[in-house]
Amino acid sequence: MKQQNMSAADAAAEIFGSKEMRSPAPTQFIPRGKTSPEIAYQMVKDETYPQTQPRLNLATFVTTYMDDYATRLMNEAINVNYIDETEYPRVAVMCGRCINILANLWNSPEKAEWKAGAVGIGSSEACMLGGVAAWLRWRDRRKAAGKPYDKPNLVMSSAFQVVWEKFCQLWQIEMRTVPLTPEKKTLDTEAALKLCDENTICIVPIAGVTWTGLNDDIEALDRALDAFNQKTGYEIPIHVDAASGGFILPFLNPDVKWDFRLKWVLSISTSGHKFGLVYPGLGWTVWKEKKYLPDAMSFSVNYLGASITQVGLNFSRPAAQILGQYYNFIRLGFEGYREIQQNSMDIACYCHREIGKMPCFRNYAEEMVNPLFIWSLDPEYEKTAKWTLFDLQAALQQSGWMVPAYTMPRNIEQMIVMRIVVRQGFSRDMADMLLGDIRNAVAEFEKLRYPTTSRLKFEAHEHQKGKVYTH
């Protein structure tokens, strides 16, 4: 029998000497024949090489690092479908335990053994579940009172995450937004209440605003809303979008009241795959008590071996992320989570401080409440600059970093900012490397004799509004 002892070099030669490697990858039609697993793997793997490495991606909120045991545990469950509760009953139990842990972390008053909550593919599904519940509760109250229920609306700041635009569009709910201003960097409570009426299904404050990294003042909103509801007879509740803050506030600012300790906070959503420290995708929604989760949101089937009831927009969903979340709760405990989140916060504060020292930049806010922040060009510096933050984004990408530049939401959309999100896996040394690359890029920009294309576009846009720039 011929010996099949092939070295790694021989194997590589066989892969890169194949006809597939000198042919274009399929883009329109499935190939007619088969390809060996080694070659198929290499073809797909090679496509990812030019991309930013996950830990250098400071644009994403999503977890890009988990320890070896967590990764192993999740890999071993990659073929497990959570919804098959009859086949994998212990996964359903662990999911319920995760909901209990989160509910208690957020000071739930619920006395039942199993708290009211649901798992989602991500915080987008979790937000939608909270929104649907608020809409159904409002609709049922309107029906019971014999009043029309065809014009629901929802109120939040203009710094919303896109899921809320999707939710309002798909469920035909009017979105009423409170613009941010240079003076009001978070949700203006007084302005929000002015937008509320008998058709408002809920107000949605944000703990960890995607655009800015700040938190809406949920305690002040709850206090003002209580007086408003008493005066009007309405029952407008609060759903907290805590995609980021839900895993930051309990560990770093436990005394801040933003959760179920507040009267009108009836539901909270968060992202397990952000600061919950789990690989994507995983989201959670928890209700204050089971009575706030409408029965109409529960659906049952019996074709998987038993009657299964679930709450969710999606049916089949991975079990691996649930195991990863439960593993983290066991492995890290409260102190472990606190240490990791504090490290992220400390490094974010360091970056915030060092960027604030650079004459060309101005931080958006002095306060750091989450491990992320934004900054812009200093207004005086910007008047004579030959570059924009979009140029800095492109320069940093050449070193592998993804640091996004973008324009702010309605009312302050003329402001261009950059954002850094610090997550588990981003060290002080990496921060120093990033800051060094930023300084080097700025030094090169300041040698420019002529404006960049990005700068010229910016000036043309500003010229339309009557502003003139000279170089």
C-alpha cells in the first residue's frame, strides 16, 4: 500500500498548484463539480486576508475576543438549534437562567421563579420585542376603552440606532424624534414629553447611545413622565434600549437608577454580543413582570416532538451563544465582569484624554460613561485644515485600524466625528499604537500643500451655506 505521508509544504504545494487557485472564484453560479475541502477552505480564507483584523476594528461594538474554553464550548455547540427544546432541554434551562440573572442584575421586582424575558439573535430583535410588547399593550388598552388604535407613535432622540427606524417602518408606527443640539447632547426630557399624546406607545431612552457613547438621563425622564401620566391620565411606559449600557451600568455605576427600580421602566433590551462579551449574535429582552409581556407574543408548535412555546421574531436560532453567555456568567462572575468593563473604561478614558490633548481635535463630551467616545476637528483648526476626519479614517485603515468617521444625526448633521469603541481584548499597548498612528497621520496631513478631495467636498458643501474657507 502506498504511504500517504504528506508534509505541510507538500500539502500547500498541492493546494496552490491546483487549477482552482488559478481560476476566478464563483460569483454567479454554483460550480458544476466538487472542490476538495482543503482548497475550498483556502479560497474562502484568502478572501478575508485584506480585511481589518477583528481586534483592530474599533468601529464595532461586537465582541471580537473570548477565551479558549468559551470558544471551545461554543464551537462544540455550533450544530445545536436552540428552538429544539425537546432534544436540547438543558439549553432552554440555561437560557432561562441567563434571563433570571439579567433580570436580577437590573433589579427586577418579579417574584416568579422564572423571570419574564426572551432571547434574540441580537439587540435589534431584542429592541423589536420590547417595542412590539409596548404596542400591543397600548392597542389592547385602546380597544378596551373603545378608542381608535390606528395611529400609534413612539418617542426617542434622533440619535437612535437604525433598528428603531426599522421597527416603526415595519409596524407602521410614527417615529417622533427629539433632535440633539450642541447644548442638549442626550434626550431632552421636556421636549420628549411635548411629543407625547394618547397614541404614544412608549418613550425609548438609550443607555449607551451608538452615535455618542453617552447615556440618556432615564431617572429624570421617569420622574417627569410620572408627573405627566398623572396629569394626563395616560399610561406611557419606558422601554430602555440598553444595548451597550445594560452590561456597563450594573458593574461600573450600580447606584445610577436607570432600570426596573424606576416606576415606568417596563422593559429593557441589551446585547449579549456587545459588552455581554459573547461572540455574535445574541440579544436579551426582559420585562418588569410577566403581565407586561402580552400573551399574543407567545407562539406554540408541536411538530418538534412536544409542544414548544417561544417569544421571538426568529424561530431557529443558535444555542452556542446562549452557552457562551452562561459560561461567562459562571466564569467571570460579578467581579470578573466589573474588572473587564473597568479596564475597557480606563483605556477608553486614556484615549479620550490623549486625543483631547491634540490641538487639532475636540472631544464631544467631557464625561465618559461608557467605554466609547467621539471627537471632531477643533472648529478653529478646521477653518484652515486641508483634510477631514474621513481622510484620517482612510489613513488609519492602511495600518489595519477601523476607526469610523461619520456625520451626526438630524439638526447637527454638519458635524463630522470619529468614534472609538474599547472592548475586551484592546490593551493599553494597542491604544498607544493607535494614538501613535493618529499622531503620525496628522503630522503628514499638516505637510499637505493642497486640500484633499474629501476636504474640497466638505468646503463645497459648506460654501452652499455661505461659509468661505481660505488656505
